[in-house]
Amino acid sequence: MLSSLILAPYHLFVTPQWQRKARAKVAERERLLSEGVRLAGVDVDVGKDVEFLKAGVKEITERIAQGEWTAVRVVQAYVRSSARAHKATNCLTEILYAQALAEAQKLDEEFGRTGKLKGPLHGVPVSLKDQLNVEGVDTTLGFTKYIGRRATEDAALAQIIRAAGGIPIVKTNIPQTMLSFECANPLFGCTTNPRSPAHTSGGSSGGEAALLAQDGSVFGIGSDVGGSLRIPTSFCGVYSLKPGHGRWPTRGAIEPVPGYEGVHSVLGPMARSVSDLQAVARAILESPLHGKASESTIVPLPWRDIELPKRVRFGYYKTDGFVTASPACQRAVQETVDALRREGHEMVEIELPDVSRAFEIFVALSSSDGYKTLLSHVGPDPRDPSLFLVALAPRLPKIFRDILVWSIRTFTRNKAFARILAAICPKSVGELWRWTKKRSDFIEEFRTKTFKRHNLDAIIAPVNACPGLPHGATKNLNMLATGTILYNIVDSAVGVLPVTNVDPNLDALPSDFLAKSRGMVPAAEALIYGGRNPVYDVHAMKGLSVGVQVVGRGPFEEERVLAMLKKPTMG
């Protein structure tokens, strides 16, 4: 007791070890960034960068093949652009500039000798979500305890990209544990939305989306277990493809809960155009390394050229019934539907099965060990506020949980939330099996009641109930990810594309919005739309991007989804 009193003033002035490690790591990042920008600026006409920054995969590879551009000159432009993007939004974790410029030089020398491109991504600058291993580089996942944990080899996708001639230039920021759709961690800090510093870029692939929205790379690789490719894509105004499980290799992508298979995490591309998504997907799936570098369970299904019927039958919904979608997000769906209808496509408004069950199944499976493994990585770091429910709910004593769930169910209209809260707890093996069976039953029910009942080719859906949220809002609103989690549960291939931007004149909340809402979680809607400081504020959100999901019928529909995204109306 006496020693504690004596040492108390000492602790006030001593920086915690985690913070000292974080500061050193960030200082090293900034040093490498400045050094790389200096290397990229030698004897270069910086004014010509814009020509390279607006080029996609096809133009870059073609102009290098024609001798008009060099890989070094392209990479130099993206080094400078990614550094500017980072300064604006804090989107980078690991800086690979020196290695990238060296790789580009080797590609140019090889092309000079042979006159042949190395592959379909020759000279294309690429960004990778922090969780993907790059040989000789840290994979911290934003945890200070993993500083210095250098990868001994590239992740499978990084190997495939390099073999195709692509050049990784940076790794990008993620939220703590990656189970959040914001993008902040105590090591690297918070990534902001390129259109508004007050709003999140989304997560967990938020650094990727922010970088791409600022022309910081040509394409990136992110991951998705509950919306992590799709939410930041919508929030930042770029494009993405969430593949189904088993087709895109995940070996060498570090997960916070290794071995978890309740809901599969997948890797997929993010880009600034549908054409680039297609070029990347084709390069990955046609690569000779696809089977060799990947995990042994990979599905050996190469790229297929798809020709869509002239008249596609789309289902659509403007809100999923869980949390009523905001006017801006409903408008994005309606504008897409109207445009497709004008093109002559069939548009069928549909009702979904109870989607709260998808979120309930998601949290039941993911909390099977009480989130102990997920939170074990945090170590001495401060816990991010977005993990509030994850950290608290599984640790509630059973009797207290039962009383709380009963009270919510009995005295409020938040019965769906009561079911969800009851599901967030440690489980026995038998209980885990029962929830896995519920997942399988839900998949069959969903496909039967939507795609089969209405004979649909695809579904147009909101990505989220809201555009980009203010920083910190997910502490109480992580359940808004239900709109994307739904398609992780049913394992559909999904594309996301930007449609519109928040417009205060078009997207203001009607005075009777809450009174007319039939959402299942009134408490959440009160936070989003009610009170003096609602989360949904069209004036604060003015200009933020709003996208839609284009949902395929199943897990191996990536080519069909991309073909639909490429339609003139959408792409």
C-alpha cells in the first residue's frame, strides 16, 4: 500500500511501454515514408503524375508494353500520391516504397531485355490490407505486442500478384481486432474519410478504401467477414468484390481468431473502377500459382467469361427491416432500380426473411469462446470503444444476462436485440453445433425465399442503413453491419459500387420518419435518427458517398456479379 502511494506520482509521468513502442513504430513509418518520397522524386517531372494516377490496370500495362511508360515512373507517381493520401487520412501502416521502386527497376530491365511483360499486372502499384503477410515486413494487425513480428514469406495473394507483375507499395490500416466497421487502433491511430475528417472511412478494410479514393494505388486487397470490403467501399466511394468462400486464397492472411469457421473470412479486390476489379480477378484466378501458392482446400475454378442475358431479373429492397435505412441509402437503391428499369431489366421488389436472425447467428458463432481469443491480442493496448459490446456481453453473469434479456424483451420493443444479446456468450461444443445447424438452415431458407421464389439473377440492396458514420458511433451501433453480415452468412458473391452522395436537399429526414419506422431495434434508430445530435445528419454528411450491393445467387458467381456491375447503368 505504502509503495503504491510512493510510486503513484511516478506513474503519472512515465509513458506506458505500449505507447513508447507505438511511437517508435509510427516514427519508423514516417521515416520510411519520407525516404521513399525522396527516392521517388529524383529527376522526375512531378507535374506529369496525374496522367499515371488516372490510369487503370489496362492502360498502365498497355502503355508500358508500347514503351511509352516505365514501371519505375508509374510507381514514382503512386509513391507520392499514397504519401499525400496518408497525410490527409492516416491510412498507411507499412511503407514498402524502397522495395517497390527496386522491383519496378527490375521489371523495366527485364522488359528492356525481352520486350515482354512479366504478366497481366506488370508495373501496377498495389496496396495490401495490413493482415496480409509481406516477407520481411511486420504484420502487427494494429497490436503493439506484434511489433517486430516479421513475415517469413508473402501471403499467397501477394505471391500471385508479384508473379503477375504487380508491385506492392504499402500496407493499410485496420481497426483493432478487425471486428468493427470503423478504422482505428492504438498503434497506428484513426483513419478518416477522404470526404470528411469527422467521419469514418469504414472498416475493417478502411485504410484500403481511403487510399484508393485518393488515387493512392491502382487496386488493393482487403478482407470481409461481416462487411469489411463492402462498408468502407460504400463510405469512401470506390468499388469492391466480396468473393464466396473457397475461391480466393487466404493463406498468409493473418486472422485474429485462427481456425474459426463459423463464418468464413474471404479476401477480395478493391479498386477505382469495375474494369480494374475484373482485370485483377482474372489475373488472380488465371494465375498458374493460384493452386500452387494457395491453401490445399482452394476450389480449382479458373476465370470464366460470362455473357449476361439482355434482360436481367433483379430483386431489390430499400430497407432490410432490421434498422430502417436512411433516406440517402434508400435513394441510392431507388436510383439504381430506376436506371436499370429504363434499360429494360426486370425489377422485382422483395421482402426478406427475418434478417435479425443472420446477425444473431453471426454473434452466436463468433462469441463461442466469449471472444477470449479475439481479445487476447489486445495485451497492454487500450481497448477501442467499438469493442464495448464484444468485451462486455460475454462476461455478464448468466443470471444478470437473463434478467437483462427478459427486461428488454418484456418492457421494450427491442425484442430482436434481446435475442441477439442472449446469443453473445460462451458456448459448449454441443451449442456450437446447434448454432452451426441454424446457420445452414438459414442459408437454405434465405435462398429459397428470395432467389428461388422470385427466380432472381441478383439482388440490389443497401450496404448499410447509414452513410459514413461519425468517429466513435459504432460503439453502440455495430449492429448496423447486419446489412452486409447477411451475405457473409449466406455466402453470396457481392459487388459494391458508388451510386450517389449525400444531398441535404434530397436526403433530409421526414418529420414522421421514426413514427412510421417498422425497424426491429427502436433503440438503435433513436440514436441514429432522434435526439439533438443524431448520427444521421445530412448537413454534416453532405457529400459522403453512398453505394449499393449487387448480390449474386451463391458463392461462385464472381464473374456474373462483375458483369452486372459493368453494365453501363451501374459501372
